[in-house]
Amino acid sequence: MCDYVVDVKPSARRTNGAVGAAVCRTGSRRRFDSRADAEAWASELSERGDGRVWIRRADPDDRSAADAYLVGRYPRPELDGAYDKRRRRLRAPSVEQVGLGAYDAR
């Protein structure tokens, strides 16, 4: 009898391609006999895919039928130099560093 319900969250799908494939095959809700079975499934998906996913207990105030969620943490994308540009702009020399001579009209 399957009595442990796990909903797949979008974060897990974005993190791990194997999760997305599993959702396409069987849907975004899975039923397991126990939490241990659900954690074994998450571990298997983590090994097959490119990112780590895990089982997280559902909030007690959550009104869904899920006992837990399959979640993942999507890494922050690299900024490809945008951060460096902003940092340079923010660290532009102040008037005290440059001196007033740079601002004289010629």
C-alpha cells in the first residue's frame, strides 16, 4: 500500500534533467510505501542527473495531499562580466582621489 505522497517541485525539475524526464513519464506526483523509498528514489535521480535533489517534508500548514516534496537548488548563473562592470562603476575614483584638476574647464 502506497501511503507516502511526494510532489515534484519546479526547482527539482530545473536542477536535474532526470527529474524532468521522470515527470514527463509519470507526472509530478509520486506515491511510495515509505519516506525511505522516496529518499532512495531522490538519491537515484541525483546520481543519474546533473544536479542534487532531495526529499523535504511538507509544511504542516500546507493544504495539499503531499507528505513531502522533491526539491533541488538551482545554481546561480554566472554574470559573465556584468558584475565586474558594476563593481568598476561603483568603485570609480571619487573627487578626493582624482583631485579637482581633472574637473577644470579648459
